[in-house]
Amino acid sequence: MFKEVSCGKCQKLYEKNVETKGQTHICYDCALQSLTGGQHPEEGDFNSSRIMSGEMSDDERRWLAEDLRSVDWATCQPDPDDSDDQE
């Protein structure tokens, strides 16, 4: 469930997931600016900003966690092209 809150930095109204921990109200744009310091964002900065701002739904958080677990699992698997049988 989402509720409308005002960003503590820019006063923009935005929808925040009420299940998000923490009482700080910071919108996505301000969270991204805070993370990157005005530099070009990296791939993970977008998801981190959505989590920080509370603008990510519970389903989206669950999907992100599943995706990250899948990536972790895949990186732990042996590469089939790297076999000890090669001469």
C-alpha cells in the first residue's frame, strides 16, 4: 500500500510504500542524486534509489531479490567451457 508524502529535500509529493522501513521521506530523484553525487548513475543506483525512496512496490522488491539470487547462483556454477579435459 502506498501513501502520499512530501520529500524532505525538494518538497515534491510522491507515493511511498508504507511497508518501507525508515521514516525518512526522500523522493526517487533526490535519492538518486544523493547516491551519485551528480555523477552518471551506475546500474544498481536505479534500484537503490527506488528502495531508498520507498517507491518500489512489495512485488517489485520480491522480483528484484529473485533476480539477484538467480545472478548469484549463476555466477557460482562452473563454466561448461572450462573443463579439465582440454589438452
